[in-house]
Amino acid sequence: MTLSSDLPSRVNPSEHTTPHVVVLFGAVGDLARRKLIPGMAHLALSSLAPDIRIVGTSLEEHDDESFRAFAKIAYNEFGSRALTPDQWDRFESKLSYVPQSAGPKALAKAVLDAEKSLGPDVRRLHYLSVPPRAALSVVHMLGEAELVDRSRIIMEKPFGTDLASAVALNAELHETFAEDQIFRIDHFLGKEPAQNILAFRFANGLFEPIWNRNFIDHVQIDIPETLGLDRRAQFYESTGAYKDMVVTHLFQVLAFMAMEPPTALEPIAISEEKNKVFRSMRPLVPDNVVRGQYIGYRDEEGVAPESDTDTFVALKCEIDNWRWAGVPFYLRTGKKLAEGQRIISIAFREPPKSMFPQGSGVGAHGPDHLTFDLADASKVSLSFYGKRPGPGMKLDKLSMQFALHETGREGDVLEAYERLILDAMRGDHTLFTTAEGIERLWEVSATLLQDPPPVRLYSPGTWGPNAIHQLIAPHAWRLPFERAWRDKKK
């Protein structure tokens, strides 16, 4: 499919994107190669953000020509839309490069040169695709280069590793950038399915009235991965599954599920409702957490022989407010598990079944569920009991399902990083994390981080340690599914 100039339907075509110079730190790193360069190519060649220039910078010594060659290889390998030679030439002309070793003055000159081609109202977007330990040095470099005015900054996770480090990080950031200039990115929230949760909840009179403790028994947020470390041992040894995934991803999805209706679909209103959820979370109890480590992790290059790092975590979380008191939220994620999935499953309370005859099948397959599949091929399923055709009262578990491809608009979907970069250009904080929110989540995590339960070993290709079943009892994990998602019949 060739790149279309049509705007995705969910982007307001009347909303103008100011011309931008994007300063991409870590410009030849893995994230830039896989996601950022292909994503910015789409934005720059569409009507979404055509007036941008990209200044790449990193520790590697490149010039404009070699960086453009790198970008072309990256796009050919990871770009999701085919480009014509003319389209590539147009994008390539927007790329320039300056090595970080050249210093702040050289970076400032490259940015000012790029701005000259964009007119007087140009803004700056600094994307820090760098390891956490390098983030503050980049911030200081931007200050020395006097590139803070008219700018916003996108930061990658993790945002600290505990409460003290998060508070210190935010304090040092605020010495250079104001909070409204900082965009802490969570690519999970940039995905179309995650945003569809808001539409599903608040645009339909069918579900919002039952979205509470009176009708919902428990909630599962389950994001297993089949991948291993992928040469990230140094990073992973200092974080682990909980710090890497739960604080920065799963808790953010939980907030979308649990938040109260905002006063408007606007960044400040949505952020405030998310932060109310975080304030209502009870501190995590180590007895409600299962930490795991896949067999063979300690043999990975760069991993300590006695490492206690968790490559898996499952936990029970509670929200102590009027809507959710008494409803457990079960979260699970980990490396080298049986399947790669991203699901949210809401289990509804079961009605009395005394009226049905014994052996009818009612309740045999668990409660009714509403399930969101957060994978790129977005799906939603509502399962329920229905009568089996024929004599007698026999019931089967049935389901109604919806998939994104059934709309015929799947080509309109922006990939997560495309959406989030565009939102940052437009100053929209809706899908980003605030300093208050991230600090509260580390506060909730304090007891767990101080006294973590020991890691339990599990075999690669399984669903984690056996203790996860005691954690969720008397319920059961929804993954693996008993029934596969249905494909639309042609």
C-alpha cells in the first residue's frame, strides 16, 4: 500500500500542526530504527505534520549522508507503508545529523539551520531515545545549547526506579523544563485499542451504568511476552518486569479502566481522573505479588550469576474508592511466556442459578466476560450464556465479537509512536504520564520494593510460576483462552 495523503479519520483535519524541528537523541539506536524514523516519515509525508525537519544526534559519528542511508535501511526494514522513490527523497531531504561529541553549540547551530526552512513560528520537539542514565545529561545539554524555549521534550521510561529517584528526577527536570513541556511516553496508551476503552466506556449507555463494584467481580490486565532480553541485560538487571512494565504500562492501562468520567475529553481533565485512581490505590502488599524468573536467565550475557531480577510478575491490586472497593485487579506480565498477548478481561458478577436444573451448563465456563484485545488488530468480545438449540434447558457459552478490520478503516490507524509524537507536537498530554501520577505509583510500590518476595523459577514457554493460581483463586486466569478469536467469514 502506498502512502496516502488522506488524514486518518480519528485525527481532526482542521487541527493544524505547527512547523517543528524534531531533535532525535539516540537517532541510530534500536527504537529509532524500528519505530521513530518510520513513524516520523509517515507524519512528514502525510497531511498530519508535513512541516517538520529532523536533526538526528547520538554518540556515533555520522554525517548527513550516512544518517540518511541508515534511515533508509531502517524504513525499508520496519516501515509499514510502501514509499515511492519520490516520497523517500522528500523525507530524506528533511534529515540532518550532528554527533553529540560536537557539543551544544554545534547542536544549536544544526537546529537553527533547520528552523530557517520552516518559517517564523517553528517549535522544537526533543525526543530522548536514550538510556535512563543518559537522560539528564541530554537535558543539561539542551539547556547549555539554549534550545529550551519554544520546545517540548519526550522522555522514555522508566521514570525513576523508586519514589526517591522519581522525585529527584522530576525535580532536576523542572530546573530546565516546565511540567507542561515534559511528555513522559507510554506507547501502550498510544495504541488505538487502548484509546477505544474511553470510547467504549463513556460513549455507550449500555456499559457505564454497570462499570462498578455492584456488577463487576474482578478485572484482569494480562500482557505476557514471548521475547527474552533481546540484548538488554544491562538495562533489565537494573529494572526487572515490575519496574519496566507494571509501573509504566499496566498501571496506566488500569487507570483508563478505572477512572471516573472526565468533565471533558481534554488532557487536564483526563489526567486528573487518572491521578485520582492512583491516589485511591492501596499500597501493594508483598503477599499479593508473585515474582518469577525464567530458567536460564542467569546464563544470559551480562546477567549476574545470583541475580534476583524478576522477569515475571503477577499481582493483586485494590482501588479503595466508592466505585471499586472490594474489586480486585489482577495484573500479569513477563518474558518468555507461552504467548504474546495484551488483554483486559472484565468478569461480571454471576446471578443466582437456582432456577436452572442441575446439569444445565450454566456457570460451567465461568462468569460473563468483556474482553479487550489491545494488540494492533484490535478486538472486543462479550461472552455470555445462551440456550443450546433443541429440547430441554442446556446452556452454552456464546460470544459477540468485534474486530477493527470489520470497520474497513484499519488503514486509518496511526501506530502508537506516530500518534504520541503528533500529540506532543500539538501539546496534548492526554496519553502521557504526569509527575504527580508517576510519583504516586512509586509511593504505592514502596513496601514491595523494600521487601520483595523471592523470585520463583519458571520454564520458558509456560505461563509463569505455579503460585499465580493461588494468587487469583477462586478465580482463574483468562489466558490461555479456551476459545480462539473468530475471524470474520468472507
